[in-house]
Amino acid sequence: MAKDQIPSIQVQEQDTNETTPLLRLPSSEDRKKWTIPTIYRLLFCAFIVSLTFGVTQVPLMTCDAYYEKHPLPRAGSDRCAVPEIEAGTARAVALVGASTTFFGVANLFVTGWTIKKFGVKAALLISVFWPAVRLAVQNIGVMTGSSLGILIVQCSQIITITGGPVGYMLALNTFVAEVVQHRERTGALGRLQGCAMFGMATGYLVGGILSDSFGILAPFRVTLALFMISSIYVLLFLPWVPANKAEPPRSSQGLTRFFGPLKTLFPRKWVMSSGRVRREYGALILAAGAFSGVLATAYVPTMLQMYSTDMFGFGTTENSYLVSMHALIRGFFLTFMFPRIISTGRRWLEKKDKAKSLKTSPSKGSSVPNVPDNPNEIPAPQAIDQAEESIEPPKLLNEQETFDFDLVFTKISLLADGLLTGAASLVGKGWQLYIVAAFLPFASGSGAAAKGTILQMCLPSERTDALSAITLVEMIARLLTTFVFGLIFAAFANIGKLYLVFVCNAGVAVLGFCVLLLSRFPPAGSRRLDGEQNDDTRQEA
């Protein structure tokens, strides 16, 4: 009979007894059979789709449209080096960028709704397929050329509402949060961002080569083919993850329900272990710190190019090397080093907290039991307790387990970014700027750590809303940083002190660090008062 029981206990580490369950419970062993390959499929998906989005980041056709109404320049001169053409290109790029941002915000909420309604795979497929439709329209615009072609390209941006770069990253982040165990989410989100960075850097390079070698139409045709391939890849090679049925029903309707994800950042009432009720502002302060971090870091690649051009006379080739090196090193750090730093830091902090708890409560840490002298006082063994311990799920799988190091890393990353960016103001030669661009990526990771942290602060049913809210905050920060630091750069350029722009940028990063000092997890043993679930008690790692 013992032999018959062997297959049913292959995942149990303890010996079999009368209380051993006959049916094996679903464990992490079953989950790993599909989780591990799924993670690598998602990472490749992030790379190939980001590459596809990056290929078409090329100038518009304002130069050709200008010479339809003006005489051609003399031979040998730069036909596009005309102030009116440059101004027209700037206006066209600004309009496309503004429309992409506006429609991207709408796409963010549409994708969040699609994830909760139809599942994350359906949302990801929609976010990848509709850009292919947009590229088909843009191909027509590029072939048309002239002012009409520019208008077609600009109007095609409205398709971004149904599918675009913002929505697909939200879908990928949510996909990772669903298929990865709680403890591994922060590192996996960093890897995902790193692979997307690799893809974007490769896309810029490929788009430039195609445009220079085969004309401006080539990147659009290649991108259309890549989007179709990416859609087929998502459809065939990613598993189907059903919609989250644990999401509580909402009484709000219309726009209030549409913007509901922002509620995950609002202060919530928590019941402490002592019974006292108080509000916790951790998620709101974390979002404010993430906003400051993106405000400080998102403009750095553009700032490096503008500074190198104005101060050291860098051309297109030198700037492409500078930005590509910065992006590739950042992708390498997030993909390979960031997850190891997170796991190592957690172990170090857990050992430190455990040693501290043993010092404060030595009686609990003592391994020598208090054995009674009288044999009649020795209690009888209780098999039920042993059975309960053998089937208790490991703490590793606790969805409400929090890791303080993730929040600590977010703070340290912003501080390090501020120090390194401030050091760029001391650059006096062009080659020194390459050194700064090579070291700045090692202060990245605050965005992925912030996403992993906010997932730990919310209920499992709020993951999609939490990721939507933090993504929206980052989008607003990226839009604002272009405007704010563009004005700051122009102001310092007028007085001949461009290096001060790095000091201002560093100041914003340090400000974000100071804001994050106020963020914290709810205390151990507390539970959310307005939570719909009963298992939202917070436990420290």
C-alpha cells in the first residue's frame, strides 16, 4: 500500500502518515512548468514589439513638401537645411508627439478595460494588431508624400486609441504580474523593461539604416511586416490567461468608472494590529516619487544629445553612438543585473531583520526547550498540528508578503541618479560625456522597482488598475519633462551656462528621493478597512 501512495506524495518533503492528504494540492511545481517558458516568451515579445515601434522613428516628409512650392537649391548644398523646413519639421514632429501622447492616455484606459473584460492576452493582441493597421495607413501617407501625406500620417495617430506603445506595455506588465510568483515580480518587471530598451535601441538603429539605404518608405513597410509577425507570435505562442474574476464590482459609471484605476493611489484606511484605524499614504507618495524620478530621467538622453552638439560639436554619428550606448547599457543592467540586485538585497535585509528580532526577543530565538522534570507533565504529541504544518502553503507564495528592499532600492536609485547626473555638469571634454552616459544606466531601475512595490501595496484584484495608474503618472511626467527641461535648456543656453541644466535635473531626482523617504508599507499585522477581501493582512518578509 505504501508503494501505491508514492506517486501522490512526490512533491512532499515529509514522510507519509495518517494525516497526509491523498490528493496532491496545486503547487508551484505545476505552475513552473508553464510559467518559466512564458516569462521568456514575454521578454522576447517585449523586445520584438519595442523594436517594431522604434523602426519608424524617422523624420517626416516636410523637405519634399517644401520644394513642391519653392525652387530647388543649387547642387551640392543641403536641401533640407532651410529654416522654414526645420520649423515645419519641428511643428510636424510636435503635432505627432502631442497626438500620440493624447491618444496614448486614452489607449492606456482602453487597454486596462480590455484586460479586465477579455483577459490580458486579448488586450496584448489588440495592442499589437491595431498598430499594424496604423502602419498600413501611414504607408499610404508616405507613398502619397507632400502635405497630404503628412496629414494622412498625422491623422493615422487616432488609431493609437485602440493599440499603441503605452497599452502594449501595460498589457505586458500585467501579463508578467499574472504568470510570475509574487516574490519574483519586481525582478521580472525590470527584465521586461530591459528587453524593451534593447528592442527600442535596435529599432532606432535599424530604422535609420533602412531610411538612409532604401528611402523613407522602407522603414514603414518593414514595420508593417514586423507588426503582423508580432501579432501572429502573440496569438500562437503566448498562453491564454482568463480575465481576473476576483475583481470587485463597481457602482460608478461613465467617466468615473473609466478613470477608476487612479483610485488605487488614493489614501486608504487600515486597521492596525492594536485595533486603531489610520490612513496610509504609501501608494500616493510612491506615485509622487515615481513622477519626480521620470521627470528627472526621461529627458536625459535628449539632454545628452543637445549638450554634446552645442558644447562639443557632436554630429549625427557621434550622437547615435552616445544614445545607443546609453540605451544598450541600461537594457543590460535591467535585464541581467537588476533582478539579482533585488534578490540579493532582499536576502540581506531579511537576515538583518531576523537578527534584529532575535536580539530584541531572545526568548523566542532560543532553541533549547523548557523540558518538565516530572514525566507526567510532558504533554502528549498532537498529530493534527504536524499535519497542519505539512500542508501550510509556504510564505514565499503569500500574495500579501511585502519586501522592504524594493522600496529602499527605489529611493537609492533616484539618489544615485541625481548624483551621477549632477556629476555631468563637471564634464569638460567630449570623451568624458561618453563615460557619464555609460555610468548613468547603473542608476536606473526605479521605475520597475516602483511598479513592483505598488503591486505589493494593493490587493490582487487591483493589479491592473495599479499598473494603469502608475503608468499614467509616468506618461504625464514624460510629457512634462520635455516641456520643462526644454525651456530650462533654452534659458541656460542664452546665458552660456548649459552645464547648469544637469544641476537642475539632479535636483529633481534628489527631490524625488526626499519624497520617497515618506513612503512606507502598512505596518505588519494591519488590514485594509475598505478591502473587499478578508486575506489582506500585511506580513513583512
